[in-house]
Amino acid sequence: MYDPQIEKERILESLIEMTNQTPKEAMLQKAIAFANDEFDEFQHEFQVFLDRVSNLNVYQELIGSKFEKGARLLIEQAKYLIERTYTEDELENMQDNEYAEVLIVQSRRKEVLRKIVKTYLR
């Protein structure tokens, strides 16, 4: 999964790509890309886990379908949270309560992306 040499090469490639964007935009795009890579790794490991427990009767009869459905929905929502960037126009046209909710969600997104930047890009 994680290979320091491959990650180093990706970072160098991303630095080259950043020359056409502002540093802040480029950093955001790279952080989102690394987050998506983490989602891919998580989904792979999650599938390995499911494969290992799918033969258990308690899993099949009591846990399986609800657990998988809930986990997949959570992953999908988390991915959307990371990837979604609102335009100024969208923000201006929102209802006050919707705007407040978006601010909370985007604050969480900012925290996660900041951790990703610290982990992979600094």
C-alpha cells in the first residue's frame, strides 16, 4: 500500500503541476487527491475484512447487510464531504440554516484536509 518512494515521486509530480495554480489551490487539490487515495486504501482493507468475516453465522444472520450498507453509505458521505467545494454563488443563494450547516461541514473538511497536508505534503 504505502510506498515512500512512490509517494515522493507523486509529490514531486504534484509540485510541477502546482506551477499553474495558486499555492493554496494546488495544495487543496493535492490534499483531496491524497484523501481519495486513503479512501481507496480504506475500501480495499474494508473488503479484505468483509471477506474474512463473511463466513461467520453471526455476521451473515445478524450483522452483515446492515453493517455493509451503513459502512458504504458512511464512506460515500465522507468522500462527498472531502470532494465538495462550494462556489461563492452557491453560498450566496443558500438559506440561512443551510448555510450554517455547510459552514460546519466545511469546517470539518478543512480539519481533515489540514491533517492530510501535514501527513503527506510537509
